[in-house]
Amino acid sequence: MSFLFGQRPQPSSAEKIAAAEAEVEMVSDMFNRLSDSCHRKCVPADYREGELNKGESVCLDRCASKFFDVNIKVSEKMQSQAAAGGGAGGMGAMGGM
């Protein structure tokens, strides 16, 4: 009866599990896109050494940093549009990227 007094009803256990599964899926997808994108940009196709060299390591570090910066900016932009009533057109935080 908490909804009668202005409080939101608590999500059920199944809803919590579904939300957690969706979040794991979203994080896994973002990690896979980050890995694929930065690997293509920073690591040559013909492996010469068993370990990353300094240039590859720096490139991967910068690539990951830029990836997260862009992800944050896109998320903030989408949230501001949703708050203004513009909506996001049904796309996820990184929908078309």
C-alpha cells in the first residue's frame, strides 16, 4: 500500500534479476566494442612480439580513455534530451556506435 502515499512500489525479485541481467549484457557489449575498436586501432595484425610494446600500450590506454569519455558525453546528451522531452528514439546509450 506504499503507492497510496506517494512512494513507488518496490520491484519484484524477477524484475531485479531482469534488470541485473540487462545491465550485465550492456556492460559486456560495451567492453566487447571497446576491445574490438581499440585492438583494431592499436595492435598490428601481424604480431611481432608476445607482449605489447610501449607504443601499443600507450595507444590502447588513450583509446580506452577516449572511448569512455565519448560514452559519458553521449549518455549525458541523451539524458538531457530525454529530460527535455526529446527522447532517444529507442536507441541505447551507444546505439549506433
